[in-house]
Amino acid sequence: MSGGGMESINNSRGGGGGGEMKRCGFQMPLHYPRYTRAEYEVMAEWKLDCLLAQYGLHPHVSGDVEHKRKFAMGAFLWTY
């Protein structure tokens, strides 16, 4: 029974069997957005849409571009 357990773990993760790892639909980006308030205030709507979608927030935001800007600033800007 030497190594049998590790082999099954590796295969379930896609390692060793030549198979690909399955991915879920959403993966959190590694970096937090670092835009300033001024940058959010002039950001184009398409860029806001992409940014919000990248963080899985696109289904929750609808409305005009000003609403999206306020939502993005509330979600990503931290006051000290």
C-alpha cells in the first residue's frame, strides 16, 4: 500500500493523468483594483463593465454609467 493514496489525490487534481483541471466559472483576480476616485469619475462605461465583470459584480449592476461609477467606487475605494 505504498503511495496508493497520493496517486489518487494527484489524479483527482488532474496531475499525472494527462487530463486538464476543471475550472469553475468565476475566479477572483489576484490584485485589487488601484484606481483613484478621479479615475473612476472619468472611466468609460465599457471599462467599468469589464472591471465589475472581472470581480463577478456585473449581474448586480444595472442602470446608467453614473450608477455604475458610484457602485464601483463604493466597492473598490476604501476611506481611511
